[in-house]
Amino acid sequence: MNKVFANADAAIHDIPDGAAIMLGGFGLNGIPENAIAALVKKGVRNLTCISNNAGVDEFGLGLLLKTKQIKKMMSSYVGENAEFERQLLSGELEVDLIPQGTLATRIEMAGMGIPAFFTPAGYGTEVAVGKETREFNGKMYLMEHALHAQFAIVKAWKGDTMGNLVFRKTTRNFSTSMAKAGDITIAEVEHLLQPGEIDPDDVHIAGVYVHRIFEGKGYEKRIERRTVQLKINN
């Protein structure tokens, strides 16, 4: 099975309107920049996007929000995107805000084949509305379901033509779980290698989870907010 695609346009060619898509990364760190640009170019609409963050204005998922291609966002942090806020307050965008640990675990459980789990996070809040609750050892928990998607799109540092992936540092955050939770997993990599060029001990995601892979280009690798300390001269 040939998993290698020429570019992002080819790799996402069959993502339809209304698809549910997981997008890896944390903030703007390790996001699939090429695939997001290809989705904007393709013009696919009414997407449900599952991502820890919602990008920023003019970058990341902010590009898909700008063109109003996203129908629903499932995220845990959205504080850096003014267009997201505008669409939410105007009723143009459906939003499911999920505690970060719960979001991560729901995705992880999907990859493990576990349909649901109990967590104390969110009990007694709006998060718990309509969900089953249960007491364990004198403490209340609510039931959360595993979170699947038709497509999972991640960005790795290195990958080989068999789909084995290596991530750099914290870019593993959501990406390694998402790669296991999509019906079709698409990986864009900075460096596409041949089988055997990656030490097996360095592999973070085995190729069995990856269905398509391509070598990306032109990464900006932005950060959400740059905070520096002014040097004070005595």
C-alpha cells in the first residue's frame, strides 16, 4: 500500500463537506500548516473541527474560521482568536468547550477502543448537563464518551514512507492520540525518509495508524503570544 502523497492538496482531496476532523498540535505549536492551507483552498464547508485550540486570527484554524468553513469547534482553549469570539457571540459557530484533560482522554480512549469513561472533571457545572453521573468511593463522576473523527490530521518532525512518525518535544501533545482516533489519519512531515532511516526506538506513532503521508514545506512555526522581559539597566 502506497501511503505517500505528493502534497497536502492530494492528501486531503476526499475530505467532504460536513466532515469531522481532528487537527493536532498545541496552540500553534506542531499544527498541520500545509493541510490547513489545503482545506482553505479546497473550500470544504460545514466542518466539525476537534483541536485543543482554535488558532489565532489569520493563522492556523483561524484561516478556516475566517472563511466560515467551520460549523462546529470542539476545543478546550480559544482565548487568542477574535473572529472565533465574534462568530460564537453572533450564533454563527457551534462550540463545545471541553476541559483539556477530558478532551485529551476522550481522544485517547477512542484510539484504545474504550467507548466511555468516568471523570470528576466538570461535575456540578454546565459541562455535566445531560450526562450520566455516578458515585465512586464517595466522590461524584460524570461519564464522557470516546471521541472519534472521520479524519485525523497531524504534523510530525520526521516520518518514513511506511507512516512511522517522530515528533519533536511537546508537539506530541494531542497529535499522538489523534493519530490513533481517526478513521483516516493524514500526516504531514518536515522530513520524509525511507524505511530503516528512523531508529525503531525513536518512533512515537507506528505506521499502522497512518494512512497518508506527505512532506510539507514553508513552515512558519508561529507562537500564540510572545512574552519577553525588558532588560533593566541599573
